[in-house]
Amino acid sequence: MRKNRAAFASFAALTSVFASGPAAAQEGLEIKGAPVDGLMGFQPPATSIATDTQALDQMVLVIITAICALVFALIAWVIVRHNRRANPQPRSFTHNTVLEIAWTLGPVIILVVIGSFSLPVLFKQQVIPEGDVVINVTGNQWYWSYEYPDEGFGFDSYLIGHPATLEDSDYEAGARDYVLNDAMVAVLERYGYSRDEFLLATDNAVVVPTGKVVVMNLTGSDVIHSWTIPAFGVKQDAVPGRTAQLWFEVDEGKEGIYFGQCSELCGKDHAYMPITVRAVTQEEYEAWLKGAREQFAEAAPAAPALPYAPSVPAAQLVQVAEK
Ligand SMILES: [Cu+2]
């Protein structure tokens, strides 16, 4: 009986995958950065940082595969040729200068080769360029707050399914906090998403222009959170009392919706504070800014009133760092 039910559940899951068809578009934007059932590996890269880190991963994978093959071959050779039966009288030497130099130099050369490729990628990630767009990000238990300090507005971003995103009529229709049911699917659709995006989609998305350098200043208001978009190749802890930075530039032509999730265990609703980024063209970005300035003007500043909240433009932060 139990087996039947499991089989039915997996069949139902399978048919729902086929029935849902292509990812739902939101305002003409395709969902490009999201996990896909049954796939392995990285999400398609949308920034040069993600392209570089994925290439580095491929290169290191080739190297470690070769090393493992060599070590397994040596072990097999020892087992077959030097066991007690095949080699009853082993020789008794303990040192071999040539061999010892080889197994010291070999790994050193391999590490230098890997380092010569990995360090430039690391510096590219960690040396923060000047941003065309600066966004202040604050992790809260359990939602994200965003500020566009140069534009003078900010907003909070909640998982669709969080009480803040549900109306009385949704509850009357059967919606329950954080539970995916038919009523919740209706809520997702109201926000322009489908059931596939449950636990990924948020009410307000971070909007960034493609082909522009985006610099984020991150902090936490309560505990450590971590901001990431896998397709961008960025992940940065948001630590209370500190301001950390990350940067990315979404490739032109890669306009779309990208998802990430808080990646530092931050409490009981850690699983319910996803990240949604909408990468749009410069023109669409400017149009969004115009509407957002009005939409979010009334709202209180998103960042909490703490002395370390990064409510200052990046330029000032750089000045502080230089002093
Ligand atoms: Cu968190």
C-alpha cells in the first residue's frame, strides 16, 4: 500500500512537471537562474565571475581526476605485484632520492599551476570596482531589506507565502503560511509566478540593469545571513556590525529572473528568506526606478536603525576605508 502511494506521488510529480510547461514569464522576463529537477552541476552563468569560477572548477576537476587515477593505479599495482604471494622476499631499502624529489616537486608544480589560474579569479571577485549601481542589503530574521542609497528609497523583500505577502482573502481561500496548496498557487500567480517558484520567489525583487557594475554593501541586523545568486557566482555573508561587499555585472543579453536563498543557517525560518533578482535592460531599469521612487517613497527606510547599518553611499564607505 505504502509503495503504491509512493509510486503514485512520484507519478503525480512527474506529470506536474510536464503539465507546468516552460517557466512562467514575469513581465516578459524568463526565469534563467533557478534549480531544475533532476539536473546536476552549476546553473548557466550570467556574469563573467560565474563563467570564470565554473571554468576553474572544470579545470581542477580534470586535474584531481588525473591525480586520483594515478593514485588508484599505483595502489592496484602494489596490491597485484607486491603482495606476499607474488613477492615473498621484498627488498629492504627505505629511501630513493629521485622518487622523493619527484613526489615533492610534482605536487608543488600542480599547486602553482592551479594557483596561477585561481588567484586571478579570486582577486577579480574580491577587489570591488566602482559601482554603476549601489545597493545596500540587510539580512533580517527572516527576510531581506534593500536600499538604493543613490535613489533614496528602500524596500523589504519577503518570501511569497510569508504572512506579509498574504491577504485576508487568501486565508479565507485556504492559504496557510509557508504551505504550498491551491490557494498558495493562486497567490504565486498573483505575483506573476507559478507553483515551481514556491520558496524561491519574493514579493519585491532586486532590480539591476545588465551590462552595469552592481556593488552591494551587506550587513545583518540580528544574526549572520548570506546573500547569494548561484548564476552570478557571488556569495557573501551579511554579518551584524560589519559591512561586507560583493559585486557583479550581469552579461548583456542575459536579462531574466535569478533566484538565490539565504546561505547561512540563521534560525528557524532560514529556509524562508529567498532572494529574487530581476536583471533588465538599462531602459527598463530606468523605467522601474521611476515607479519605484514613488512606490517606495512612503515606506520607512528598509534598514534597521542601528549604528552600523550601511545607509551611506558606497563612495563614503570607500572614503572611510581610505582613512
Ligand atoms: Cu538568513
